[in-house]
Amino acid sequence: MDYNFTYNFPAVRGIQANREYYVAMCPLKLIPKIFLFDEEEIPAEFRAQRLLNKHRIPEITRYILENPNDYVFSSITASVDGEMHFIPFDETTNKNIGKLVINMDARFLINDGQHRRAAIEEAISINPDLGNETISVVFFHDQGLKRSQQLFADLNKHAVNSTKSIGILYDWRDELSIITKEIIQSNDLLRTLTDMENSSLSKFSPKIFTLSAIYSTNKRLVNLKKGSTISEETKEFLKQFWITLTSSIQEWNLVLNKQITAHELRTNYLCSYGITLEAIGMIGYELYISNKKDWINILKKLGKIDWSRSNTSLWLHRAYNRNGRINKNQQSIKLTKNQIKLQLGLPLTEEEQQLEQEFLTKEFQKWR
């Protein structure tokens, strides 16, 4: 005997490309039970989505658990292979609002949202009370799951990730994001010359910094991971650091006072690039923890450094390559940091000395 057990969801019916689809409310505890994602051993040409990036799951899980009163998720999109039908509440006035009935034998495949599904499963195992909350699910009927790959491609084809700066600008949970924005707003030079939305500057942008670059510099300064608690003493240090830095580097003030353009600064000097800011941030952290009484005076000496791109003896193959392209990687940041420390008269650590020797040896071999 076939009892035809079914899932029943309150749903709204819509039409796209002459096909019906349904938006339903699904309890979180049901998500791990009915939605499957492809196993890793299935060849890529037969999968309907990218492989699960397991490193993303703990971060999403923490987001749910740490924000139980204000977390938010976008819809999961899934294909259904099996019997399903829609029952309107009212055929005349509410024919597109009703109940979606799906046979329990049907196969469900997530086209968009597999990381949310995995994180939801993890979060519920830790806090079962979340199981009765709901998430919206968009269901497409796809007999044989033949359209699943195309659905995934279409859903992701026009997706555009927000910039890192936008993520920081809109983040009011992360303490470092908040203090970074406060510092910028309280500092005339930073407020005037920082692009708060873009993570890279166009050729003729009137700005010389990005919010993401200042945030990354602050991460170097406090040496804390995202979400860590920042003490009041550390917050005061960050504010004082930027006050000192912005008053010390004259090239920045030339732009602020309209004596040169931002474009001219970026073309001729290195002092506003992210690689330089992060290198200075690393030095600032070291000065603060080892030389609290005199770090401000040492930092002021940054104003006497020749930041000119034309000074190849200082910056070539550290901050930029022979074609003039900025080298933004960890090795280049460390090499730039070494040069700044040498210009400030600061001793290099044993590790920095080794890196410097390796760099100089390579440079010597290039010119033999």
C-alpha cells in the first residue's frame, strides 16, 4: 500500500520564464533532513553546484549562534525531482497563496545555499531551539534534475560580491570596523581623503585611502583577529596613531591642501598605498608593545622618509616591481617594513635580518 507521505509548506506561487516556482517557509530543523548537496566524488560535469568549502561553515555557524536575535539569511534555492503540487487557499482571490505539497520520495537538490544549509545543521546541533525558526526556500520543479546545473550557473552568473570596504562600512558588530570608522570621521585628513565604499581607487579618484586599507592597517596595529575585544587603551592608541601619522606625512597634507592632486600622489609616491600602510601598522604595533613612552616620537620620523617611487634604491622589488606595479603580498609587505625600519634607525629582528639577506643576495645576482 502506498501511503504517499508528503511535506506540506505554506507557500506563494510565482511565474518565471513561463514556469511555476514556489517560495515556502521551511523550519530550520527540516533543512538538513531534506536538502542534499552533491558528494565530492561525483565528477564536476555531473554536479549541480560547487564543492562545499568546509572552511566557511564555522564562520557562518558562529554568526547564527552569536546573533540569535538579529541574524538574517537570504533564501535557499532548490530543485525538486518528484511529485509536487500547489493547493491555493482560494481559487478566486488568493490563487497564488496556498500550500505546496511535495512527496517525501522526491529528491531535493540545493542550487544556491549549500553553505547556509551546512551551517544551519551545525548551529541546530549546538542550539536546538533554533530548529523552530524558518528560512525561505525557492522551489523549482526539475524532473530528473536536468536543469540543476543551468540553474546554478544562472543564479551565480550575475552575482557581484560587495567590496571589502562596503562590508566594513556596513558592519556594526565587529569592534575594529566600528573604531576604524570612528577614527576616520574624527580625523579631518582621513575623512576628506578616504573612499568609504571602494576597495581600489580609480586612476583619477580624489581620494588616497580606502576604508579597507585603513581597516587592514588597524588589524596590524592591534594584532587581533576579527571579532576580538579591543580594550579602551588600545582604542586610544589607534586614535593617537592616526593623529600622529596624518600630521607627520607631508605628502598627504599636500593633497589635503590641494597643493598636489591625489592622482599625482599615487603616481609619484608610495606613502598612501595599502602595502605601505600595513607595513607601518606592523611597525606601530611593535613600537607600542616595546617602546610605549617614545613610540610617537619615533613614528613622527616617518615624515622624513623619501617615499618617492623614483627612489629605486629604497623601494624597487620591495614595494613595486621593475614595471612599476605595486607588489601587494606578504613577502613585499615584510620587505617594505624592513626598509621603513632601516630608515627609522630601528633594529631588525633575527627573522627580518634573514629575510633582508635573502633579498639582497637575489638583488646582487640580478645585477651580476
